[in-house]
Amino acid sequence: MADTAHPTSGDVLHTLRQAVRPTDPVETTRALVAGGSVRIALCVDCPDELDAIGRALDICLRMLAADPPELRGYTVADCRLL
């Protein structure tokens, strides 16, 4: 859980847009903030599932390191391939 006030879905999407590079194969994104958790859904276009998971986790780690730090205090706790 974050040390500061919880971010909004808009805050999360703003941070996501800053973290995604033009070369990242992200097609669509969604964010849900509920209580003390943030859920992010990324549609990543990669031919290999392992590559897609790696790229999604890399984007999430960049989001956690973004400035301004809306997601300070949060960690990646789960990653699922759908």
C-alpha cells in the first residue's frame, strides 16, 4: 500500500503513458484503483508469451520509478497472462 494518498485511475494512466516508450508494443491499457491496490491491464502485442510478460513487467517497474512518484510505496505483487 502507498505511503501517501491513493492515486486515482487517471493518475495511474498518466504515469503509465509516461513510462511507455514508443517502441513498447502496448496496444491498450486499463487501470483500476480499489482501496489500497492498483490493478493495471496491459494488452502487449508480442509473438512470444515470455517476452510479453517481460515487457509488461519492465513497463510496471518504469511506472514505479516515474517522476512524479504517484505510485511510491507500491510494488508489483502479481502478474498474469490472459
